[in-house]
Amino acid sequence: MRLDRFLCQMNMGSRSEVKELIRKRKVSVNGVIALSSEQKIDEMKDIVDCNGQKLYYRPFVYYMMNKPQGVVSATTDKRERTVLDLLLPFLPECDKKRNLVPVGRLDKDTEGLLLVTDDGALAHSLLSPKRHVNKSYLTEIAHPLSSEDVCALECGVDISATAPPGEKEELKNRLTYPARVSLLDDQKLVLSVREGRFHQIKRMLQAVDNEVTGLRRIRFGPLELDPALAPGACRELTSAEVELLKYTEQRQTGQTAMMKEIQAVIFDLDGTMVDSMWMWHQIDIEYLGKFGIPVPDRLQESIEGMSFHETAVYFKERFRIPDTLDEIKADWNRMAWEKYEKEVPLKPGVAAFLADCQKRGIKMGIATSNSRELVKVILKSHGLETCFSVIKTGCEVLKGKPAPDIYLAAAKELDIAPEHCLVFEDILPGIQAGINAGMRVCAVEDFYSADIRGQKMELADYFIKDYAEIIFV
């Protein structure tokens, strides 16, 4: 890059002004006085000094602010103090001349994390309704939420009654997208949303007959509010934080592509939709213990993808179990029943994702190696019986995973072509089964397969740690 262009981009003056600085020997490159404005420099490596100020090439800058109450999220305002009024005194001179704007807005009485940048393309992408970047708020409320209130917020609530005059008609007549609720105590919670509708958090709480008494944004996409930032203070993002922001934007683009033309989603159950692999490990210990047999290393790997019946055959033959196959399966059902009913949780974000799919008319099915009886228990315990129009078990098809039979059977019953189906799986044989069926496959993070995370990411089309990542427009 030419030296004069570099200095202009670093806001050291106009082209004629920086040429004058160079003529007056006010500029050096790597400690050597620059003699020509046409001098070429490596803007990523060379150290340029101008008027005693070292300049490091940054095409864009990114600042995190802890916005205080009483300040508006704007660049200028004739009556109110703005976030830029607070920010500018903290900035180096070269950044004060940049076209900085807040990414989105926080209400005047809302405090917390606000991103300010001159990277307009990234800002637009992060704010686009098509991206649905997650935002989390520490919310104080007037009185405790009931379990029904939490369920309503996580499935979507009608806030049309409090719509402002300028809100678009299509927004007024629809529910909010599913949120995530983490209760901290009776009057404090973290509420995570993926929209940015006017006064949305306050209106959502009003919809369940509650009131917000305090509101602070603590997360925006991958960024968490720095606890060291006092209200009104700011700091520049680290290079790692900037990379996270850009990765989030790219990932959201990929997620939009993931759901494109998808008409049905089909879930594996254990380790994919519910966090239950720990339970099956315990059952293996208890069941084999009855016969004085220790659980061998890597047993779960040996039976991955097998149907319930195939697993019973494997146990009977490998461990010489004297019981019949029906007795073995009955014992497993009995041992698992109570745990599924009372102890096994859903994977993070599953309920909200299912509600979102239902709202958009996407068909849903389950294709599992588990028994139909236990599938019904887990769905009933979490109130999900009406979500799935198809349940297929490994015992109902000829082959276990990685054969595609179970997924093809589910798609056929859903009456959706395989290429319009998206599979969620947590193990390699299951991922391969979805691929073999000609479907897109999203791998799901699970503690019991964490050691093969890289293989899962490489084999599957997509990878998620939390279903909240893929709640989509």
C-alpha cells in the first residue's frame, strides 16, 4: 500500500495533509524517516510513526461498551447524550475520525453490552433478521414466573397488544420466536432471544402478566459483557473476539443454508435429543453386575447403531446371558423407565427448536435404536407427544445404523423425499446412516462422544453444541 493512502485510511488527514506531514519529516517507517508519499509499505507488518503516534493497520475497529442507563444508542441526538458521546473520549485520535456506529440499539433505560464499529458489512450481517444472532439479557422482574409462564416464553408469546404504531403488520400478527429462559432466583432470570423487536423483553414479560424492573444485556452473539467494564466504560475487542464475531456471521449464513428447502427433520433420540447416554452406561453396569460381569472398556462403541433387539442379541451371545431375548429387553425397559420419566433432560435448546419447527410447518420424526415404549415415556415426560408424526425404531427395520433403512423408512412415512430431510445424530454410525439415506446431517455435541468430535464435524454437513444455535427465520 502507498504510504499516503495508508495514512489517509488511518485518519491522519486528507491526501494533501498527509503529504505535507511527510514533507515535514513527521512520518517514519520502521524507524526510518519517510521521504516520499509514494513509498510502498506492508501495512500488516511495517511500523509507521506519524507525529509521534505509532499506527497499526486496522481496516476496521471494534469496541465493546458497557452502556449505562440514561444514554441513547445513537450517533447523534439533539436532546440526549449518546453512546458515542461517551465513547469518543476513550479513543485514540486516529479512531475518533472513523465512522463509528452502534450495532443495534439498547433502550435508554437498558444497560449492558453494546458493540460499536465502523465495519458496516459485519454490523448489517449481525443485525439481519435472516441471521438471528442470539442476545441474552439479565432480567429482573416484579414477581416469580410460573412453569406455564416459562413454557410460554420458550414457545413464543403474543406481544401484538403492545405493538407501537410503526411496527410492521406482519410482526404484529405473529408470536415471538422461541426464547430461552434460565431462572436464577424468584425475581431474576436470563432471557435469550433471537429477534430485536421494539421493547421486546418488556413486552414478552407483559404478555405473561409480569413486569421488567431491571434489564442488562450480558451477551451479544459470541461476545460476553466484560465484568471489568464499569457502566459507561469501553474497550477494544481482542483479535480473538473479532474472529468469533466473524465466525458467528459465517456460521449463521451456513445455518440458513442448512434449513433451506428442508421439509422434515428426523432425530435420533439418545445423545441427540435427550441427554441419556450416562443412563445407559449405568444400566450396563447394573445389568451385567447381576451376572457378576464387569462392563468391558468401550462397550458403547461396540453397540453403536444397533437396534434394541440387535443389542440384546449381542449381550446374550457375548456375555452368555441365560435369559431369553424378550426377558433381556424387558429388564432394560424396566430399568430405564423411571430414569427416562424423572431424570433424563432434553438437550439444550431442543424444546425451543421443536416449537419453531412446528410453527413453520416442518414435519418431525424420530428414528432411534431405542424401544418404542421408552420413546413414548421420554416424550410424555417432557410434553412432546404431539410434536412427532412418525416414530421409527431399529426393531422395525431390517438393518441397524449405519444402514440407511431406518431414516428412509421415517422419510417414507413422513411422505418427504430424502433430499428434503435433515437428520440430527450424535454418533458416527448414525451420521453415516443419514448420509447413506441421501439426507443432510447435523452432528450434535454429546459428552460421551466428545473424543470423536473432530470426526463428527468432518463427516457431517453441520455441527452444533446447542439447538438454540439453529432457531431460524
